[in-house]
Amino acid sequence: MRYSPLTQRLQGLGGDKWQVHNLAWQMQAEGRDVIDMTIGEPDVPCPPALIETAYAAMRAGRTSYAEGQGEPGALAALAAHYTARRGRPFGPENVMILPGTQTTLYAVLSSLLGPGDEVIVTDPMYLAYEGLIAATGATSVFVPLRPELGFRLQASDVASRITPRSRVLLLTTPHNPTGVVLRKDEIAALGALAIEHDLWIVADEVYEELVFEGVPFASPLDLLELAERTVVASSLSKSHAAAGFRSGWCVGPAEFCTRILPVSETMLFGSQPFIADMTAQAITEGSPVARGMASRYAARAQMIHDRLDGLAGLRVHRPEAGMFALLDIRATGQSGRVFANALLNETGVAALPGESFGRSLAGWLRLALTQADDRTAEACIRIASFATKTMKGSA
């Protein structure tokens, strides 16, 4: 039987990268003691007030078809939110609501790209990006993030990879998996390249609310000169511990939102009205859980650093934001994939191999910071014991 070329482009770019995570869930279902550090699932439940709002909206009949662009209340709330945050006016015409950040990025990239186009994207990157780009028929052009430079994106590295086929610069700030937060001057340098080469800037800012204390956050939307070429995507998944509600959006030029609307309406005709009502409340009132999460994740990153950095050749990269720390296991001589699978099977600690995020992270692990303090401490003990044994075995 014949299949669409899309299915060929996406071979190996979906669930294959989550192999360790899937195995960990299987082991947990079998009753084994697993400390799952593979996924960025918030460590608190969705705020009860938001659930009550969604429930009340359903009881009130807000279960019908919705506006294709998004419900007016949610659009207005998001426009007001970005106006206050970014220091310049945004209206509902600058907002499009979709179910979650990943669906939003799928629609955004499908609206900007086609076969033969190129997207400049970091390596490492969030593991879904390669598939999102490939789905459009475009090609990923990778810019390595170097550990010796703290994984900070260098404008000169981006410049060297721009070609006549370049169309989009895909940014993540705060970055997943490195936890790096771009500064305003770094964004300005990247923006100058986008202007010079007529590139779109697409910025995934889903971790904006989880920036650690003392770290400044900046967005391409802050710079007026980038206004007509910047699209930002985000959601409630991380900031409000509401991943299952799939409430996301993009913000950009009004013309872009007009162009993306038929794409969104072809995918689905509007998100659920009761989720839109919850979203409007969440955005208007702010998150009651984000600062607590950020504080705990920063403390756990410090704990992992204090307990593992320098032990058995391990090195820890501490994030500036987000839900993850990176563990350098290259001194063991093993790939991240081999180490992660053995670590899970022998100790019950599940971490994603760096290779799932790109070639530049070969020989690393991504550790989620979302396990409780005592479980994170126990994971450090198990990792330390396993790494020490591995190093002795390779001696």
C-alpha cells in the first residue's frame, strides 16, 4: 500500500526518541521502583480554581463549537497580557489560540515553510522540533550549542549557516534541554541577522514563567524592529501545571494571524470554549504555582550539581530556567543512550539520553527536576553508584 511522503519524512522523529521514557512507564506498571526523570511534567497539580472554572463553563453549556481564531475573552486576555509584558500594544488580531505549544508550532511552521526551505535551529533542541520542521518539507540546519560556551547560541554560528534557502530562525528561550535564557543583546544580534537576511523568528517561550531568581527574561517581541517578523508560541502547560488541557497560542503580526487562520481551521475548527474560559482566567490572574516551581527546580538543580559534579568524571550543567539539568557522562566512554538504558535497568533511574535532542548532546543525559526532593536525592545516590561502578569497569 502507498503512504504519503509525510510519513516517510517523520520516520524515527516521533516516539522513538522517548524509548527510555516508555520503558520506564512499562517498568512502573509492573510494580518496579522507578524514579522517572525523563519528562517535564509539573510537580504540582493544576490549580483547583482553574479546574472549577472549566467545570462551571461546561455546566453552563460552553461545549459547543468555538471561534476559529479563539474565543473573544481569551484573545483579549492574551492581548492585554502581552501588552503589559512586552511594553507595546497588542490586540486580539495579534493572537491565535491553538491546543498546546507543539500544535501551535506545527501550524506556525506550516504557515511559513515549504519544501526546499531551511530552518536554522539549535543542536541540541527540544526533541519534537526536527519532526515539526520535516513535516513541512523543509530542512533543519543545525547550529551546535557548545558546552564550553555554556550552551549559549552564538550569532556568528548562526550567520555561517544562513543560505538563500533560509526562511526561519527557530529559537527556544528559556531553552530546552539546556535551560539557557537568551539575553536582550543576544536576541538583538540574532534579530539583526534576521533583518539582514529577511528571516522569520519563531520563538518557543513556554518556560518563560519558570525563569530562576535573578535571571532576566527577554523576548524578540521586546524589540520593535523585529515586530513584523517575530512569532512567539507558548501555553499554560508549564506555567499553570495544565499540560493536559492543551491550551496554547501564538502571538505575532496581524497579517500573519490572518494567514495562519485557514491552516488552523483546516486542522481543527477552534479550541474548546470551556478551556478558553479557563485560559482567560489563568492569563488575567497570573499563575499561583509558577514561582514555587521555579524555586524548587533551581534548588534541585543545585542539589544535583552538589552531589554529582566531579564525581566519577561526571559534570553537571546548571540551568537558568525550566525543568531540566544536563549531566555530562562522556568520561565513562559510553553514549548517552547506552548509559541511560543501563542506568534504568540496573538502578530504576530514568533519564533521557542527550542523543534524543541532537548530535551535540551525545554522551549527556537530561534529568528532569520535577521529582520530589527526597526522590531527586535518591536518584543522585543511584546515579553516583552506577557511574562509579561503570568507571571502574572501564579502567
